[in-house]
Amino acid sequence: MSLAHEEVLSHPDHDIPLEYSTEDGVLKIFGFWIFLATDLILFACLFSMYQILHLNTAGGPTEQDLYNVPEFMAETLILLVSSFTCGLATLEMRKGHRGALMAWLIVTVLLGLSFIFLEVREFVDYVGRGATMQRSAFLSSFFTLVGTHGCHVSLGILWMLSILYQLGRRGIQAITARKVFIVGLYWHFLDVVWVFIFTVVYLQGVMH
Amino acid sequence: MALPGYVGNAPTSFFVTGDPMIYASDVLIVLTVIGIVFVLTYYKKWGWLWREWLTTVDHKKIGIMYLIAALLMLFRGGTDAVLMRTQLALPNMHFLEAEHYDQIFTTHGTIMILFMAMPLVFAMMNIAVPLQIGARDVAFPYLNAISFWLFFFGALLLNLSFVIGGSPDGGWTSYPPLVENPTDPGPGENFYLLALQISGIGSMATGINFLVTILKMRAPGMTLMRMPLFCWSILATSILIIFSFPALTIALALVLIDRLFDAHFFTMLQGGNPMMYINLFWVWGHPEVYIVVLPAFGIFSEVIATFSRKRTFGYSSMVASMLAIAVISYLVWLHHFFTMGAGPGVNTFFAISTMCVGIPTGVKVFNWLFTMYQGRIRMTVPMLWSIGFIPTFAIGGATGVMLAVAPADYQYHNSYFLIAHFHQTLIGGVVYGMFAGLYYWWPKMFGFILNERIGRWAFWFFNIGFYVCFLPQYQLGFMGMTRRIYVYPAGMGWTALNLISTIGAYLMAVGFVLIVVDILYSIRYGERDVTGDPWDGRTLEWSLPSPAPHYNFARIPTVTARDAWWVMKGERKRGEVKRELEPLEPIHMPNNSGRPFILSVLFFLGGFGLVFEWYWLAIPSGIGVMVCLLLRSLEYNMDHYIPVSEIKRTEAALGRS
Amino acid sequence: MGLVVSIVLTLLALWVVQAHALSHAMLLAVILVLAVLQIVVQLAFFMHFTESAGPRYHVSALALGFVFTFCIVAGSIWIMTFGGTQPY
Ligand code: HEM
Ligand SMILES: [Cu+2]
């Protein structure tokens, strides 16, 4: 914001991407990396919780009873592709193509929505089969871990929509560029978390 | 299984009833609020309050607000402490009843750690860090305001439980399964969980904010190894906050989910595992004690160097030991629950790692001593607190190593030995440190010096009271007195020691009152600080007028060495390099905003709604929070420039060119 | 490119699990390694991890984050299984 060596950065030469061209951008991007580190620890705690409770099914449904390979593979692939399209959006932004940037962001949002749709369907299905959060410690930790990730994704979708609106109104400039870059970081991070959910929750659950 | 006084989970009455002390505080609270409202209205100060304080994003003002809130909380927590010590003064006392005692030790512990020590640390870092590194504000001033208001409303929520709904009573550690619904119905525990959650979000943001500030906003020439040690300590503390608070967030959130939605993380039934809470809590809890004590170390380093008129001895080893403490403190958390019995391998590992923390701490103590050695020592009040700290902390550290011996801990665990140990470190380390900082930076904050004479009296009352209060407790621990008991029979041999301990607590209370007296006295009669450098300081904050103008530095200084201001003064004295003053330039500053305050009010309402499971209140508040965030995101005019003419005027008024 | 690698890694993980070729512990180790490789892919291809203005503090911060994550997860599991003597 108000920094000592503002001058150093306020005349971007062509190598510096737009999102790094202002003091404010530099600080916020760095701050966001640190925020991701805190979120990492947050998920680490949820993962260790899950790992310790996942066999405590209290006679209720077990992992093998619930997890369904095509279902979670579909979720995984959708999220991986959305991470890719989000990466393309950042690249288009660097090239200054507003139309392509917005198009890729919209694709990312749509993929995100379909991921959420599948996840909600999965949860509803489980609950319908009596596998509720109140049933056992395993299920409490399952819904909390996967649900926390789902909340993060939903928040990401809302965030991207707000940024799309801002891009539409203001075009690509230092501030919007920073926002696109940061929401991208967030989205890729969620993808990383999902890869671990895929591994620790689903794959571990279906292997014997 | 409903307990008396509850229908299902809800208390039968909204306001707490039955206890004359609580009625008295009800009356006091109402009177205070009426008084404040009256004064503000009478003097037409509402606008001023809103413009100058509630909407400010200036780190100096935020620091002052933290300070005021923390001192109030110290008063509340201290009152709790005195009440407890009064109850324990003699055997078979019936001053407090069991339930009330439980609530008091819970709120005492919670308030002292989270709503007194933390904000006092935040006060010091807000006030000093940007000035010391030559910056005009923190990296994210708006976020800084949000942090403060979240802390403030978190504290308010916890304190509200005293008169509405009932206080939490599960201990400041709040272990399940005790705090689960069947054994702890009613809103008290929910107050604890939500108050900590709300202020915890703020603390996390502060950690990020100061890490970025320190790493990215130093004045030109100030390399990391030229930073004042206080800034280093805040850097280490920020790292600890960033990597440990999420564990608390999760631990509390899961208990809340258990309580509100009948999940089974920590219950005894359906496969829950309460030990996992203890594990997560201390993953945060141990780093937390270093979060509050490292800044105190930083303050001691500044104060001791200044008042010995010497550079800090062993600067790099100070830095290294601080970082070592930060990292090792992630590897020791099990020492808080050796008695869970995780097995010899586990206990041994954590016992040894705990003892390792002693090494860097020892290095620091020796460095302080060597800094004083052959220095020209001035016994000011900040220096008194710093010197008083060394023996208290040495004893606290030694008993800490005793507790770290896992098999021996089976004896000490949860006895008064432990109570004495952690008060020795928390008071002798944190509180002494913050008082030193308070006296040291007070002129920088307010432009006048606190009276030294009253300050000395306060120190001696507090310091002597401290030993009288806590040394007997080691002995009591050996004699088998356990913590969290509200009454004990005569004939255990504990009576005399308990009485002495209570007398000590009263002496400390006198010490605290004297500090308040000192502040009130000095507001009227205190010596004005006209130079901006009353202590002949060494670091950049003393190069500014007291109090500093809102943009801090008219020109950002260029740093060439450690103890930058000391070096500059030396150059000036020798008449060297009278550098041409660069022309002033417009200064870029963030705008004030009312949104952090409103956002935090919404958090507060949401938290209050969840406490009583009133979703009609909680859900709209949550939506309100989202709307605030969205509005912020859509806002593009967030800052302004101060024109050169205005800077010139301000500087001239402060007697600077 | 990033997409291809990450999908290959995912399918590989699924395949080793379904092939029943390895012991339980080995299998867990293999799929965790694959997951870690996925992190690397995301960081390198999508997150522009090496970019920054000024010193790369975020790299050290994240490295520290991974270390502490490991400490918390491994430590918690070690403790809660009572030094590995209880199943989990
Ligand atoms: C005026 C000085 C103080 C006195 C006389 C005092 C006294 C006490 C007493 C009597 C207890 C309850 C012991 C029991 O019944 O188990 C207690 C607990 C505690 N105190 Fe203090 N205290 C003081 C200051 C502090 C400070 C400054 C801190 C922290 C920064 C602090 C942190 C705690 C904590 C964490 C507990 C444990 C609460 C629990 O058992 O849940 N105290 N203190
Ligand atoms: Cu500890």
C-alpha cells in the first residue's frame, strides 16, 4: 500500500507481468501465498483427524460401502481439468486477451459448478443411505473434510464470478490482473487439496 | 440428561440470575454504558469517535486501541485471579461455590492468554514495528483494522457470557468429552468456542500482515540483519501464528460441530476420540506460548541495549536462537499430555525435544547479561522490568525442564507445581515484557513520559508480590494440591502456604492499581516529550516526533547499519555528512473505512446467534459478512495522496524541517 | 502439458490401487508419492511458483509450511496410534 520504494516498481518494464507492476500487487500476491500456507495447515489437521477416525465406523457404513470409483474419478477429473483451464486463463491474461481470459474463466466456473453438483449428489446419496454425519466418527470426519473443501470451491466460484464482473467493467489492468492471478492460485491450491482427498479418502478407502 | 437450570440444551433464563455478585456487575455494566453514552453525547464526540477511531486504519491508533482493550482485559482477568485466591486463602471457604469457581478459572485463563496477552503483544507490534523498519504503515492497513475489530468483538462475546447465558466452565483448555453436550449443556461453552474462533481469525490475519510487512516493507538499506531485534521477534512470532492458529481453528470448529450438529469427533460414543482434541489443541497451544513470549524477548533486547548504551551483545546468535525456538516449538506439543501415556518412544522424543528449547533460551539470557556487562546502565522503569524478568524467567525455565522429564511429570501434572511454573513464565516473561514495552514506548504513543517514581513503586509491589504468590505454589504442588480445586480441607498442611500465596496476589493487585494510577497521574502531570527521543534511543522510531505524524516518515530514511538512529545521531554529532535533504514528495496513504467495524459487528451477531442456536440471526449475519467482503472487492478508490504543502505544514508544526 | 501429466498421475494411482499388486503399506506409500508429484505439477505448471518481485520469500514460506504440515500429520498419527502400536 504505502511503501518506501514505491518508485522502483511503478514504471514497469515489459518483463514484469501486470499483476506485479504495483507495490500493492506485489504485497497482496505474497500475502496470499502466506494465506495458502495457513490453509494448508488447516487441511493438514482435518486430514490427520480423518486418518485417525476413518476406521471408527461404530457399526455403521464403512468406506467400502460408500465410495464409488466412477463417481469420485469423475469428480477428480473435472477438478483437474478446471485447474488446467484456470491456468490457461492466467496465460491469456498475460497476453492481454480479455475475451479469451473471460472465456476460460467461465469454463472454469462451469466445471467448478459441475464438481459441486456431483459432490452434493454424492452427499445426498450417502445421507439417503443412512450415512449421516451423526452416524459415526468416520462419517463426521468424512463430511467435514470433504465438505470443507467443497465450501472452499463454492467460495472460489462466487469469487470468480465477482472477478468476471469486474473484468467486464474494467478490463485487464493492474488490479484486475492481480485478482485473476490470486484467484488462480486459490483454485490450483484447491486442486492440490483434492488430489490428497482423492488419495487419502477415496483411494485408501477402496483398497483392501 | 438435562442438568438443573436447563431445558434440553437451553438455559431456563436468558440472563444469568441468582448470584448477587452478578447482579452487582449487571448494574455496573448498565451504569458504565449509560455513562459513556452520556459523555459522548454531551461533548458531541460521536462523530469524532467514528472518524478518528472506529474507522481508522492507522497502525498507531490501532495499537493504542489494542492497548486499552488489553489493559481492561487484564483488569477483568486479574479480578478473577484475586477472587480465586481469596477463595483459596483458607480451608473450607464458601466465598465462591464450585460452579462459580469453575467459571472463574476458565474465564481467567482464557482471557489472560487470548484477550490480554495476545492483544498486548499486538499493541506493541502495531505501535513499534512499522516505525522501526521505516515504513508508513503495515502492508495491509485495512486488514489490520479488521483484525483489531474481530479481536474486540470476540472479547466482547466472551465477556458477555458473564451476564447473558452463563460463562464457560470447562477450563481454558476446554477438553472434551467434558465439554460435549451431555455433560456441559447451555450456551457457556459455545461462547468460548465462538469468541475464540472470531478473534482467532483476526490473529491469523495479523500474523500474515506483519510477516509481509517485515519482509517486504523495510526502508532502503535495512537488510534483515540490520533489523532491530524486536522486529525479528515479531517475524518469528508471525511465523508461529501463521502455522499454528489453523490447528486451533480446527479443534474449536470440530467441538462446535459436535455440539451444534451432534457429530462424533470427540464424544465417547460412536467411535469419537477425545484425545485427538487434546492433540490438536496443543499443536496450537505450545506455539502459542512462544507467540506471546518471543515479542517480550524482543522488547527486553531493545530496552536492555538502550539503557546500557551498548549494542546488543551477540546479535546474530539472538536472531538464530529466536528462529530455533520458533521451529523447535512445533516439535514439543506432547509435553502437555505426557500422562495420556502414548508410550515410551513418543514420550521420550517429546521430552528431549522440549529440553532442547532450553538451549536457545539460555543463549538469549546470557546475551542480555553480556549486553549489560560494562554498560552504562540507567535504572529506568522499563529497565527494572527487564532486569526483574531475568531471574523469574530463569526459575520458570528451570521448573519447565523439570516438567519436561516425562516420568516425573506424572507427579507434577495438573498440580500447583504446574500452575506456579506457567505463571512464572507467563507473568515473568510476557507481562513483565509488555510492561517494559508499555513504559518504553509510552512517550512515542502519547507524547509524555510516565512518572518514574510511581512506576518504581508499582514494579516493586508487583515483583515482590509475584514471588510471594507463586513460590509457595511449587511447594503446594509437591504436597499434592491439584489445580482447579475450589476448596480444600484443613489439616492437609496447605493452609499457611495458601494464605501466603493469597497475600502475594493482593500485592500484585496493588502493583497493577499503581500502574493505572501512574497513567492517570502522568496524563495530567507527566513530563512532555518534546525531542521525540526521551531515552536516547537506538532505533528509527526515536527519530520521529512523539507522537509520530500519521504518515510516520516525511522522508523515508536510508539505513546504513544496525541501530540506525544511533548511527545517524553519531554522524550528526561529529558533523559528518550533512546530506542534502531530498525534496518532499506526496505521500500515498490508505483511506479510512467503516467496513472493518461493521464486518466485525456482523461476525459478533453471527457468533451470538450460533451460541444460542438462533439461526434466524446467524444466517443473515453470515450473508452480511459475505456482502461486506464483496463490497470491498468492488471498491477501487482505496487510497489518497497527502500533498507536499500539507506535509510541510505538519512537519513545521512538529518543529521539524 | 500440465494437464496431461496430472491426469496420467491420477490414473496411475487408480490403477495401482485396483491392481492389488502391492501390500497395504507399500500401496499407501506409492499413492502418497504420486499425490506429492501432483503438487509439484501444479506448482510448476500452473501456479508460477518461481515468479516474484524481489526475494522469493514465498518459496521459503511454503517450504516451511510443508515441513510443519508433515510434522503435524505424522506427529499426530504417531501420537494417536500410541507410537504405532494401535491400528488406524
Ligand atoms: C495477578 C496475577 C495472577 C494470579 C494471582 C493468578 C492466579 C491464578 C489462579 C488462582 C488460577 C487457578 C488455579 C486453579 O484453580 O486451577 C490460575 C489459572 C490460570 N492462569 Fe492465572 N493468575 C495470574 C495471572 C495470570 C496471567 C498473566 C496469565 C497468562 C498470561 C494467567 C494464565 C492462567 C491460566 C492459563 C490458568 C489456567 C486456567 C485453567 O485451569 O483452565 N494467569 N491463575
Ligand atoms: Cu508447551
